[in-house]
Amino acid sequence: MMDAGRHPKVELLTDSEVEEISGFVGNFRARIRRKARYVDEKACTSCGECAKVCPVVVPDEYQQGLSSRRAIYLPFPQAVPSSYALNMSDCLGVRPIACGKCVEVCDKKCIDLDMEDRFLDIEIGTIVVATGLDVYDPRAQDEYGYTRFENVITSMEFERLICAGGPTGGHLIRPSDRKTPKRIGFVQCVGSRAPARAAPYCSNVCCMNTVKDTLLISEHDPDAVSHVFYTDMRAFGKGFEDLYRRSREAGVRYVRGLPGHVKQDPKTGDVRVTVENTLTGDLERYEVDLLVLSVGLVPKKNGGNKVKELLALSSTSDGFLLEAHPKLKPVDAPTRGVYFAGCVEAPKDVKDSVTQASAAAARAGALLAAGRVKIEAITAEIEREGCNFCGRCARVCPYHAITESDKKRGLYPVVIQAACAGCGTCAAECPNDTITMRHFTDLQLLGQVDAILEEKPMEKVVAFACNWCSYAGGDTCGTSRLQYPPSVRLIRTMCSGRVDEDFVWHAFEKGAPLVLVSGCHFSDCHYISAVTWTQQRVEKIWIQMEKLGMRPERLQLDWISAAEGQKFARVMRQMDELLKQITPEEVEQSKKAVAEFLRQKREKLEKRKAKAAEGAGALAAAALEKS
Amino acid sequence: MAESTTFYCLRCQNRFPVQYDPKEVKERSCPRCGSNSVRKETPAAAETQARSPSVKIG
Ligand code: SF4
Ligand SMILES: [Zn+2]
């Protein structure tokens, strides 16, 4: 932190909040609120005279409330900038000034009670999101008695108690009587791996943190005995198994089972723990002087959602931010030019956080050093002609790469080319067919459908396959020398999101007995959430097929990953089997029904386009008049 | 709010209950054949099914 504070090319904006972000990779603009600190951070020498006279005493958040601070305080010893700050919500008041003692004693005159929040507008090329996490509040698991029993504390509180910079100077005491505990218990997985009650995931760091704490205890006091109550100990990192072994050798007792009951003796302050040892099946009772709850990590509440909204990011079901790709782009956000570092993306320890932060800095640095970004050749383009400002394209774009349209102001939607990833969802969803997908145009794809069905259509399955997963699954199938029937004919699109419903209808109109739409599994989608639009579109077509008297079974949907060569072959064999059950009569019948349906659809589209053209003419005339 | 709804598979015709929330778009598959061609059973869907001999795998 100090190095970052001193670096000539790093400007640290502490006590600040991002209010707005606009733009795209290389051209972001941010509005930052610099909160009033009430102390001139450049002039303050941290002499501490102000805190000595401040009459307000509040719990010190940094010390987990185990000691107190004043309303004017140094947040923590190595704080950067090394300057005091006044917390206005703790101060007795400045309008009118109720106390003002700190101002009086400050020789340097660096306290300014009239200071106000300032706003800073900056231009930035890339963004690294490193907003961190929160820890689980164990009060929700009342059986452990946290806050009901003084000698039940969290691992965060333990950390402060055993730290040399902590409120006791590193001397471990227990809260009830300030005695040095000789028997310490640790309860693992508090708030983690409990889908029904807390977080379903493993918090990654708690096991090793406890192992480290037990070693610290035995270093501080070789006579102290530690008991660890666990589900299973996870020591998978470099050197971690060794640390775990050392802890066992130091006499730490590991008991497999989580306490079902905890009680503190009101007289002695000792904590009684009842636990079922799942290795022996026995119900065991332990008495400890101090019980430490190894609390899990949870996504950041305050601020986390705001960052998510500002940068149009999504999160996984557990609440952590979703990366662009779990294997290929683990530090990139789906929004180009945005990267993740640390626990904002998933719970991780210091080493992993530093590794990810270094990778994020390198990714951002490489982009900035290049001075320009390579954009996809396959991007969308909106033609104004026919656009009726419905806004559907901007709503469905997973990258927020399309600007909002506004009919009143005559603002047409525009694709920001640097932000477009080329999934084609907008082109497929545009009800007016005004979006062209470069290199995957309607004409190109319909041409392929025509070519497939030109001869012996009854023997063909028209299969749309996305480039990254299902088409790649076909490659895996081939390289594994698995066979699949030649009746299946693949049409590659970058994403299944590109498969316009018109392509499916066109295939049926041309006599396709069976159509397959295939893409990535939801968790693998190369284009964030584009695949969800595919599913919704297919569901819509199924309903329409029913209305036209067609069996919806003739449109199949499957998610196949690049690694699923076997699944690819199996699905294609199933398609071949289904194909044999479709009769020429029903295909002929549906051809007519679909042709009529498409005729009506085209008629409606023409009308809409004509109306849009009228509107555009009126807008142009109004603009001309204005100018 | 998720509620228990019957889904059916457009590949093997299997019918199965799922917790369904119309607001939530999520990946679903048939517990019998693994296909993702599954959809909510509606009266219209049931009617089409009854009217025509279904294509069926397995
Ligand atoms: S192609 Fe995909 S990424 Fe590009 S603008 Fe359209 S929806 Fe957005
Ligand atoms: Zn099935």
C-alpha cells in the first residue's frame, strides 16, 4: 500500500466512491465522489494531538470493536495517506460547531470543518475491480451462541487479539475475564458449505487460517491445547499440507464433526461444546476457555452491487462477480477493458489474490501500452432504415454495446464497435431485421439452409451449432474418431444467440423435417448470457409450431460443450432416429402452413418498416426545421 | 416464486416435475435422456401431443 502511495504513476483516491461510469474500453469516463475528510491529508503529520482531546469514544472497526477510537482518528497504523480523518457521523456536530476541540489544538491548522465532498471527473482506459468481500455474520447460526456468550468470538476477532498491532499487543486473552486461554476450540465452516442455511460454497481460506492460528497459539504458549472441529480439512495449496502436518505434530487435536450445542458456564466463563465425532460415531463433550468461529467469506454488500450496476457486470448464483470465461479469461470481466482482482470474483487467499491482481494489472497494462484495441471483425451494424426505436437490441445485448435509442430526440441505437463481441443476439432479436451481423449475415446463413435442403431434404437434419461449444464438440467427436450419421448437416454461427427464428422457419418452409439448435451450456456461454435468449426464442417457436399444427418435436435444442464429443455423437444419432419418424406428408403440410405464416409475417414487417420510414421522414423534417 | 410444474421432454416424451419460476431462465435437461429439449407442459402442448403420434427416442 505504501509503495502504491509513493509510486509516481499511481494516484490513490482513498475515501472515495465511484458515482458514474460511462464509455467503453479505452474510453471510460468516471465521476468520483471524494468524501470530505475534514483534515488536510498533505499537511497532517499524524501527531495525534487532535485525537487526545476528542471527547467521543466509539468502537474501533479496524480492531473489530475490541478497542475504541475517537471521532477523529488514524484508521490504522499503516494507513495511506498517513493522515487523520474525521468521521462526521461520530463527531458531536459542526453546524453549529458543538465542540471544535480538535481544531483548537491542531498547530498545523489542517482541520477544516467546512470541508465538503468534491467530485472528480476522470478519463480512464481500463478498470480493475477489486472491491473485496465481507465476512459472514455468525449470529445467523445461533447454536454457536456468538454475541450471547462472551468467550465465543470470530476468527477475525481472534486475528486482532493475537496480532502484535492489535488491542492487546498480541497478548491472547479471552473477553470475559482477560485471562490467557489455555484450551482453545475452533469451529470450521461457519457460514460456508451450508446450502440450506448460509453460503453453499467453500470459503477457501478458513481451514488454512485455522491451521496457522493453531501454530501461532502453540508458539505463543506451548502448553495451550487447541481443538479444531471440522467437516474436512482442505489443505490443497503449496506448502499447506506441510503446515497442517506441523499443526498436528504440535499437538493440535482435529475432531471430525461440527458442534451441535455450545454453552458458556456463567460462573467460570468456560465454553462447553457437544459434538458428534463422525469418525467414531460418539457424542463427545469438550470444555474450552475460548471458542473461535471460523467464519466464511461472503460477497460484498455495501458498494458491491453499485459497482455491478455501474459496469453492467453479472454475478454467479453465489453472488460473486462472473468472469468472462472460467478457464480462458479468468481475470477479465465480460465487459471489455474491465478486470477483476481478489475476492470480488470468488473467495481466495492472499497469494491467489496477489496472483490475480498481477494478472489483472498485466492485462490492463498490455492493453494500455498497445494504445489501441483489436476489435472483433464479426460485429453488428444497425441500419437506420426500418428501425422503429423499439430498443430490443440494447436490452438483449449482453455487453451493453448498443446505445439506448430515443424516438423523441431522434436518437437511433448505435453499436459501439469496440464493445461488441459479435454474438449476434441483437440481429436475431431485432423484430424489424435492421441489424446486420458482419460475416454471419442473414443472406449467408439462409444460403446455407437452402444448400442443405436443395436435394433430398427428407434425409437431412439442419443443425445450427455455435462456434465455441457445440461446433467444437463436433471437432472433439471427430478427433476422438466417434461416428455420427451423415444426415446431420451443421451450420456454424458464433453463438446460438445468432439463430434467428426466421432461419428455423425458413428451413421448415424449404421442407426440413427436423431442425436442431445447439449451443453452449449456460455456464460456458462465450457471450455471457446470449444463450438464455436462444432458449427463450426456441420456446417461442415451439408455441408457434403448435399453433400451426406442427409437432414441436421437430425443433430440437441441445447444449453441448467443446469437451462433450461423446454427447455430440449421441445427440446426432438421436437426431437421425427422430428424422426417421417424420413423414413426408406432415412435412408437406407444415411447408404450406409455414409459408402462409411467413407471408403474413413479412407483410406485417413491411408495414412496420413503412411506418418507421414515415417516422424517420418526419424526424428529419423536424431536425431540418430546427436547424 | 418457484412452483412445482410438470415439464416434458421433446425427445423421449418423459414427463417430470420441476421447480419453475417463469422469471428465471435456466438450463434444464430431461432426467431420463439428458436432452435439453424440455418445456413446460401447457394444455395446448398436451393437446398437440394427444393429436399426433409423437416422435420418440428410447
Ligand atoms: S452482436 Fe452481440 S455483442 Fe454485438 S451488439 Fe449485438 S448483441 Fe451486443
Ligand atoms: Zn428425455
